[in-house]
Amino acid sequence: MGITRSSVSRLRAGSAVAAAAVLVLTAAAGASAFAAPSGPSGPAAPAAPADGPAEGPAAGRSSAASAYGPARVPLGISRLAQGPGHDIAITIDDGPDPRWTPQVLEVLRENHVKATFCMIGTRAQQYPALVRSVAAEGHRLCDHSVDHDVTMDHKPVAYQRQQILDGKSMIEQAAPGVAVSYYRAPGGAFTPDSRAIAAASGMRPLGWSVDPKDWSRPGLASIVATVEGNLPAQPTVLFHDGGGDRSETVAALKEYLPWLTARGYAFTFPKLTTP
């Protein structure tokens, strides 16, 4: 059968309809290709913030924080003493210890200094009377994990959570009713998750700005030279009352605290809720 004028018209009309359908399908496919993937948990959350000194209210609203509940304190690592000016925060790590903690407390008492004690959970569990003594003298408490595993930043998040929250619980059980206001990662090895877990539990991640490495027993002269060197503004200084022989630390505190007082420093605690 030959092709008539009317059959050509019908073919052209059919081709136009088919072309329009192809365009619609192509557009739909393109839109789906660029749509955000979704599933039972919705679109993928943004990456958690990297570790570092970044602080401020915005740090408390990261995606990492939302996984553990709302942050009750900023997620940023606190490295500054609170207060408006010539202030310094003394922090004491790795106790309590039945030999050295009482000696450190005595030096602090003689110099009218309040410090922050970063306690290991198992040590607090072993020496609850020392935890209560520290709190009774007006010092603040800090969670330093269950057993000071310095590799915990390479462990699963569930393990980090257990180390942080169980450590806090052990300290709270040793001194009922006393707040544990900070969390210091063993070796300072924080992760975005560990900071978020601590902040959701009301503990400010706590770092330091001056480290005399007294834990390594470098000698009294070395410790004193480091802490009396060029101090940054509102420093947080790291000392230890546990983990070994702390005679050099006690001797250094006896020299250092009067030296600071003579230079007009006011002793305070690390920043807790302010950026």
C-alpha cells in the first residue's frame, strides 16, 4: 500500500508524542540521579567535626553530638582558665594515689589553691575516701576514663563510650552527689565521638596548654623551668598525682604555686561552659 498525505500526517503526530514521552522519562531519570539518597535513617549526616581547639556554642550542635543526645556543654576542648584576666588553672592527673594525692592536697591547701583532679575510674573505685577528700576541699573532679587506655582513640566508639561513661560513674559512686565536670582523654587523644559523648553527659572536654612532662620525672629543674617559662594567656597546666613516683611533682608545686602568687596570678578552674 502506498503512503498517502493523511498517513504521513499521522506518522508525524505519532513521532512527536513519542519524542515528548522520551523527554519526560529522561528528565525524571536525571532528577532521581541527583536526589539525596534516603532510607530508614534518612539522608546521610554530615561528617563529625575534626579534633582541635575549636570552641564555642556552635561546637555543641554537631552531627556527632546528635548521635548521643544534645550537648550540655561545648564540644570544643577547653584549654584556657576561666576568668577575665591573669588567671591560671592547675590540673592534676592519674590519681587518686594513697601516697601522692594527700601530699598534693597539702601543698594546694597551704597555697590556697583550688585545682581540677582528673581521676582514673578504677583508682577512684579503689580509693573512694581520697575522692571525697579532694571534693571536700573544694577541688573539681574530672573523668580520665576507666583505666587510662591511651589507645582508646583507635578503638570502636562503643568502647570509647564505655570508658568515658563508666569512668564517670565510678568517680560519682566514690563521691555521691559531687559533679564530674570535665572529661580528659588519656594522653589527650580525643576523637569527635569521645568529645560528643562527654559533652552529652555534661562533661567539658579538657586539654591543657602547658605540659612540664612531670610524669616522666625529668628532674625538678626541668619541671620548674617549663612551668615558669613563657606562659600563654589563661594557661591550664598539667601535673600528676598518680602513675608512679611523684616526688618531683610535689616539690615543683611547692616552688611553683608561691611563684605564681607573687606574680599576681589568680587560681581558678578550666573553662566549662563558655567558649
